[in-house]
Amino acid sequence: WLGTLSFAFIITDFLGCATIKIEQDTFSPREKDYRIKVPGVEKGWEPIQTDKEDIALWHKQYKAMIAVISSDIENKGFSLEILQRHLFLGITGKKIVLKDSVLVDNRSALHTILEGKMDNNKLKIDSYVIKVRERVYDLVYWAPTDSFDEAKGDFENMIRSFQYIKD
């Protein structure tokens, strides 16, 4: 999906091109099995819609994005490590800053912070990969290296609010 990263930067010129339903700062997509609190426009985040993400948020001031992507896993034997590697395809000069197994909503997740380049832009990426049965949930935040820390707290709040609602 990281090919979407470049596309997501381009699509920011078309903010508001589609409607994303957020009620009381909570996003719960139809026919999906999770809900998550999202930062709003009062914090500078604007929802945009692309083809691959359940939701993508753009922060114009910091040139930052947050994306939540859920998808089916064809091979249930894939580890979190293998699933996480797919997120970083297309990134060059990768340097892993942090990689840790964590719990998100009491489920195993792989948390990774990575620095790298895409299209000659230096980026820092924070990701959580969560696997529940036959689905994978990628929660990702990225920004230019020099503004990465400015809006990272909003992403961390989203991670804490993630709830899987089917058992």
C-alpha cells in the first residue's frame, strides 16, 4: 500500500472529494469490525478518501498523514513481521528506529518506527500491524522527518482508542 503514500500526497489537493462518516470523533466503517477515535479538524486533521485506506487523515501544517487500512489475509500463517514488511515497500535508505511487540486492544501487534526516503523526501513512519484471525489492521502515521514529532501524539491517541468489536 505504500504506493498509496505518494498518491496520498497528491490527493491532498482534492480534500473533501468523498464523504467519510465520523460520529463524535469515532470512525467505524461499515462492514468492518473495529472502531477508532480520530483527531478532528480542530487539531488540523482533515479526512480524505483514497482507494485503499479505510480512512486517511491529512495535516496540512505538518504535511503529515495518518492511514488506517484493514484487509483480508490470504495466508493466515503470515507473521506480523512479514505483514509489516509489506508496509515499507518502496522506501529506500530504511533505518529502523524502534521495533517492538505490543498489545493494542489486548491483541498482539508489531510497533515499528522507521526513517527512510520516498521520492527523495525524508520521512519518518510510525506503524502498528495487528492481526486478528484472517484480517490485518495497519495503523500508520508518516510525516517529513523534521515535523514528525509535532502531530505524533494525535496518532498515539488513535492507537489507544482502537477497538476490535467482533469476537
